[in-house]
Amino acid sequence: MSDARAMGRFAEMRLLARGWWLMLLRGLAGILFGLVALLLPGIGLALILGFLAAFLAIDGVSSITQAVRGGAGHSRTWLWVDGVASLAAAVAILLLPAVSALLLVVMLGAWSMVVGVIRLVLAFRSGSILMGLLGALAVLVGGWMIASPGLGLLALIWLVAAQAILAGGMFIALGWRLRRVAQDPHGPDATPQRG
């Protein structure tokens, strides 16, 4: 890998490290949502949809906050797109509560795939394996949901819950990694030295 490319990846990682606590927040929200959806599936579709919309909104606001705080860089644009896609999905769920289970499955599958591709691009740009795993997981789950929408809403809730728990754990791991970068004296606020 060339020095310029390595320096670019380090700069991207430093920008992400400024919002390390947001990654932890996203992870905790994902795990909380996943546990509620798994343990209480009978509380009604409206409550599950409300939790899902809240999770998507937190995910979207976190990405947009990181984009605003991140300064310059290619990751900033992708964080904006990630945040807007998540917020759009949250609004769609809130405005269309009577949508059929089939449409909900397809909509969530499409959201998962879009966000997964965005996270894969971020992973490539920053060199983060954890971000790449988050993206790959989202793409795989989204593709499966679109390919098999007839499995029913309960299966969807369990699938989304499992993805939320797995993604939450990965976000927490990524947040702790970014925290170490942020606390490094050569970390997110350090100016790269040009040679």
C-alpha cells in the first residue's frame, strides 16, 4: 500500500474517531431494540414498528452528526447518505403503519442493502474491517429479506432483531477501537505531517 493511500485511510479513521461515542450509542440502541423484539414479539406490531423507527432514527441522526462533526473528507458524504437513508426509512415506517407485512419486508430489505453498501464503501475508504463486516451483514440480510418476503412478519422481526444485536455488538467494538484512536496523541485531532 502506498504511503499516500495509507495516510488517506488514517485521516478517514481519525475523522470517524471524533464520534467514537456515537458508535457506542448506535451499538447499545441496536442491542436494546434487538432484545425487545426477540423477547416481546406479542406486544403488537405498532410497538415493534415504533422501536424500529426509533432505532433507524438514532442510526440516521448518529451518522449525520458524525458527518457534521467530521470536517472534510470523502467519508463525510457517505455518512450523510447513510444518515438520510436511515431517517427516510424511519419516517416511512411512522407514516405508513398499516403497510402490509410483505411491503415492510421489502422496504426493510432495501434499506438494509442500501445502508450495507454505504458501509462497505466507508470500510474501503477507512480500511476498517469492522465497518466492512457491518456492511456485509446488512447487504446479506437485506438481500435475503427481498428474496424471501413470504416468511412472515414474525420471522422478519426475529431476523431484524438478530441483525440489530449483531450489528450493535460490532458497533460497540468499532466504537471502542475508535475511542483508542481518539485518545492516541497522534489521533483524530493530530495534523498529519507532510514530508
